[in-house]
Amino acid sequence: MDPAGHRPPAAEGAVRTLGIGEVVAALEPAFPGVSASKVRFLEDRGLVTPERTPAGYRRYRAADVDRIRLVLTLQRDRFLPLRVIREHLEALDRGERPAVLEAAPSSVEAERLGRRMTDPARRWTRAELAQESGASEELIGELDQYALLPRDAEGRHPAAALAVARAAVALADHGIEPRHLRPFRAAADRELSLVERAVAPLASRRDAGTRERTAQTARGIADACLRLHSALVHGGLEQGDD
């Protein structure tokens, strides 16, 4: 790469990335006045995390550009502060669908981008998962080894695996390795068993709409389990500060 940030053509099969100038050019038609300093500001606020070359240049994946586009759309159309937008992005990273992204007259573009970022039908190879999450293929392999990454019969990973990989990258920065995460797998399995037992009476019915009601109930119970887990962990941290 030369000092101007140009990059030689990608090898066949490689995922193409953009320099910050190319990102600005891609965004400018929809967001006149957007600048490189604005994109860097969003990075400083933790809203996007581009790759860095050995020379320190920023390189943005298509998912990063979608993320920036979503932030700018929510700022422009919904007047949301960055703190709130970051919370919505974190929810998207967990595979959730924040209500703010549901199609309202002023948020059609945000809703479309949100769906593209969390497409439940999307499946990832190990290499694609590493590329999108920022994890090394070695880290992805270790997560797979400890059964922390969901996969389908063909060995491809669903959207939930991307959230797992991103969390593992963040934890690895603090010296927490995949082998340390095995208790999370065991706890998740126990919670899944609890949810399945709770919805079993509803699932046994044969009337119309049972499947959808069962799925909604299961998601509600799972969300309550996650809130309980979060409250217990944060409560323990607060006690430790006393």
C-alpha cells in the first residue's frame, strides 16, 4: 500500500476493503458533508472498528460501511445521540432487533440496513467469520473446538456465531481465552433446557399459530434469563467495589 492509502488489487477470493477516502466517497451521495474526520470520530466513540494494516492505515469492510451508514441514518432521521445508537448497535451485534429499526416513515433506510446486518439466513464459513469479526482463524478454530460456535449440518455458521466471535475477540484483549469460556457453554445449555421445559406445554398444542406463539414465548423467557444473568454479574461487581 502506498502512503496515499491505495491498495493493490485483492487476491482472488480475498474480501475487499476500503480506505477511509473511499468510504467517504461511498457515503457522500446520501450524506453530503460527511468527512474523514467524522468517520474517525465514530471510531473514537466505539461505533465502528476498522482493520489496521501493519503501517497503521484503516481498512473498512462492507459491514463497517453499513454500520457507519446506519449510524448516520439514525442521527439524521431519528435525531438519536451516539450513546443510544451505540446501544442499538450492541443489540444488533447480539443478534437482536432493536425496536427503533422497525419500519417507520423516517427509518426505512435504517430498518433495511439493520436487516442486512442481522440477516438470520446468512451463513458464514470459518474464513468469512474471522474476516467479519476481526478474529484470527486460530481463535475461530479454538472457539469451534470448545463447541462455542453454532453451526449447521454443512459446517457453516449462523449469525449468532458472529456475535460469539466478536465477544471472544473483546475478551481475548483481556487475556481471556476460549478454554476459559467453557462454563458459558454449559450455562447456556442449562438455560436452553429450562426454556424448553417451560414452553413444552404450549408446544404440545396443535392449534393454529402454536409454533409462532411458542417461539415468541421462548424468546421472552430467554431474554429474561439474560437479564437475570446480567443483573447477577453486575450486582457481584458492585459488591466487590464496596
